[in-house]
Amino acid sequence: MPPRRPANDRGCDDVHMEPWAAGPSGVVTLPSGRSVRGRGLRRGPVDAADAPDFGVYLTARLHQESWRSRWIAWPDFRLPREPTSALSALREAYDRSATERVEIACGGGTGRTGTALAILARYDGVPADEAVAWVRAVYRRNAVETPWQRRFVREAQLPL
């Protein structure tokens, strides 16, 4: 079992000190070596040993977990209702992925999650016009499902 550090600021259970290990289903290793897990929420809950330190949840309705998380209002097959807030939450996820176990999840784990992972790839230096192909190669071949999701990945003005 990995070493633990004190409870987080939401008063939740202890969090992991190490990022995801290579191999678990849905874990994507960004070009820099950071790792992030993509997951479909409909597959059911994760057990405590497999829980992330931080999650970003992309759903139409509010979604909360017992660990630190951010919710992005993002209807299925569409774009985030507040793109600037979504990009800020994804930047936080990217920054945390350097030292924490981070997951990105939506209902099925494909369209919205793939779009978010492609944005993380852009934060990691993957060129905007290559990010969708990159995430399809390393995560799921049908990730980033709609033309407007692909355009969002390509045209998003990423905050620093």
C-alpha cells in the first residue's frame, strides 16, 4: 500500500502520495510522464484502494464523491455549459496530476472524458491539432465523440 499523507481540506479520507501506477484500466500517461485515469461513472463506484485523490466529473447533474473533486456541468454529447470554468478545472487536474492520483469521468467515459483528456494533453504540450488523435491512440479509439467536441479541443484558449 502506498504511503499516505494527512486528510485533505474537505475532511475526507487520507489521500495517496503517489500518482497512478501504469497498467490500471483507463490510466493515460501524458507525454511528460504524468498519469491521469479516465473512467465511466456508469461502470459503478471504485473501492477505497482504487480511489483518486482528486476527480473532475463531467455530468449534466451535480456529481460529488467523498474525495476532493470538481464538477463541470457538461451534458452528454455536448460541450461544458461554462467553458472557461471547465478549462480552469482541467488545469487544476493537470497541475495536481504531477503529484496526485487524478481521475476524469463522465457517464460512459468516452466523449466528455476523452475531450477533457485531450485538453490535458494540450496542457502537457501536445499540439492542438494533434490532441484528439493522441487521446484516441492512448485512451480509446472513439474518444471525443462529436465534431463540436473536436473543435473545442482544437480551439480552446487554455489559461496558464
